[in-house]
Amino acid sequence: MKPMELEKRYCPQNYRPLPVTLVRGEGAWVWDDGGRKYLDMMSAYSAVSHGHSHPRLVKVLQEQAAKLAIVSRAFHSDTLGPFLATLCARTGFEQALPMNTGAEAVETAIKAARRWGHQVKGIPEGEAEIVVARGNFHGRTTTIVGFSSEPEYRRGFGPFAPGFRAVPFGDARAMAAAVNERTCAVLVEPIQGESGIVVPPQGWLREVRQLCDERNALLVLDEIQSGLGRTGRWFAFEHERIRPDGLILGKALGGGLLPVSAFCADREVMDVFGPGSHGSTFGGNALAAAVGLEALKVLDEEKLVERSASGGAYMLERLRAMRSPALKEVRGRGLWVGVELDPARADARDVCERLAMLGVLTKETHDTVIRLAPPLVVNTTELDWALDRLQSVLDELAPRRTTRSTVAGNG
Ligand SMILES: *Cc1c(COP(=O)(O)O)cnc(C)c1O
């Protein structure tokens, strides 16, 4: 049986992958088992911002793996301290608590915010509330899906943890009505990724920041997907010139090689954690720390954040100039763009399948949005190559009418 058939038989169908079997990756490109080459326009949901098998990262991974990988946090390692020091210098926070996956870092932030609410803000024990946004995506644990607004993420998985209140994303007035004396934190994505790369109105995040200051609530940003250069800045909150009280990172923090995540905050928040209060066997392991440190250095030294800004501007400009009746909206920041299709003319899954046949890999989100989020190392020739193929797929599905002026007396 071929690997794809084996996977279909032995792996539960909790995903619906495109029918390609990848065997190798390099930079922005991946190869399938038949030797066909594809441009990766989704970077594993931003986990591969550095590109596939980045040589510097692979070298550090191999050397560290051969030396020391896992000792658990029962002991110190010589790589965790340097990694966290660099992460704190980069994010501007005093401390960072290392985890593995994004969802674990979100859980860490939830625990920190609740304990801070009870111990520091003085909310009666067990009554702390976290205000979240509708359309959020923060991961797949039972607590997290409990405050999702996506029915398929929740159906049959309850009962869910209480203590969350959801308001419309980008709506400052609804947020103001929800944040009160029992609110320990507001937890949001600065740009909603899985929801379709939804950019909130200008100024919204500043208003939320101000509200949190006024009502003594923590502003915790989930930048697992938007962070580390994806939007053309190191962190998406920089676009609004604010600073959160807590920052959740993951995905690209592992350099495309390992799951590495962290919750970053100042001591006022982090001091709620004492020995025994929280942990993870693999979180902050020596191998992950070495790779995480190198991932931060590569972003910096190879100017990947700047490349995201310029490449993203180029991609947006080309997309906005694209003419197709199937195109409804193009939005995004940096190398992170959502292309909203007119559902009457094109189905996002179908477009992704057609793109794959032409050598461009990406994945729809919901039924109407194509995400374009290549590794930040992508160049404009490669972007042109992908966008030409997108144009041809759109032309195939919804032919462009030859435009002819129909206004009487127009010359
Ligand atoms: C991917 C993602 C998560 C979850 O990360 P995992 O590593 O899959 O657990 C959480 N928040 C956001 C914004 C994400 O994009």
C-alpha cells in the first residue's frame, strides 16, 4: 500500500489533506513522491516561516541532538537560559515560559491570567472571566474549543470550562460592555488567522489596550501565527504601536523543525507561577531551546521580517490588480494574505486542488478563503510564479469578460 493509503487507513480522518505526498522540502519549495516540485504558499500555517530545512537550523538541530536533547525541567540545561534571554530581549518582556505546541502556550496564558486575576486583581476565587473574540482560533484543547464559535470545533466535545465570554471581533463597544471587575484578561489574535486572515478596523487594538488599562485587565495577544515576522513586523501589535501584557508565540518559534512555543509576560504576571503550579515534560527542552534560539537569530540576521513587509506589499499589490469575477476581497498584512472568493463562482477547496495540479500548494480556510502565506524567504519571482497560476485558475473557473464600454455617447 502507498503511504497515502496507509495514512488513510491508520490515521483518523481529522484532516482532509490535498492528495499529494511530500518527501522533501528546501526553502519555499517542496517535492512529492513522484519528483514533482511545488511552491509552498502556506508554510504549515506559518510554522515554516524560515523555509523548509533551513541549513543553519538543521545544523543546530543535528549538533544539539547529538549532544543533549531531553533532560526535563528537573535539571537545568545550557541552552534554555540563552534562548529565553534572547526571546525576552526581542519581545520586551521580563520572562518567558516555554511550552511545545501553541495550544499549550495558550493554556499557560489562561492559567497565568486567571491566577493573576485572583491573586493580584482580587477577583473572588473561581470567578475570573476571560473575554475572547468570536471567530477566534486558539488551538484544540477542550478548554480552548469551549470558547470557539466554530460549531465543528465543539460539537460533542463538551462539557466545556466556564469563564469565557465572547464578543464580536473588531467591535470596541461590545468589548467595553463585556470587560468588568471580574475580567482578568482579554485574549485575542491581533489578526484572526484561521477565521480567514481577518484584519480588524484600524485603532481597535489601541481601544482594547486602553480599556484593559482602565479596567485593570490583562491584554493577552495570541501571536502564534501573526508573530515573528509574518505581518511584516516582528509582532502584529507593533502596527498599532501598543504593547500587550502577555504574548503567546509558537509555530515559527520552532524554525520549521520542532514544536516550540512560549508565553511571555512581565514578573507581575509570571510571579503567580511557583514550583509545581504548571509544567510540561518536553517544554523548554535543550534541543527545542537551541533550535528556538537559532530561529530567532535567523529571522534577525536574514532580515526575514523586512522581507515579509516588502514581499507582502508586492503580493498584495499584484492581487489587488488582479481582475476576476470570482475575486471578492483581498486582505492581509505582510506575507499573510486572504483571498476571499465569490462562493457563486468558485469554491476555495476546488481552487486549492487546481492550484496543486499547477504546482502551488495552499489550503483553504472555511469554504471561501484561500490563504497565501509562503515562507518569508520567498522571492518576487517565486511569488509571480504562484500568482500567475492563481490568475489562470480563476480565469478557468470564472472567465473574465472582455470589458467594453456600454455607456451611450461615451465617445
Ligand atoms: C495554530 C494556532 C494555535 C494553536 O497552535 P498549535 O501548535 O496547533 O496547538 C493557536 N493560536 C493561533 C492564533 C494559531 O494560529
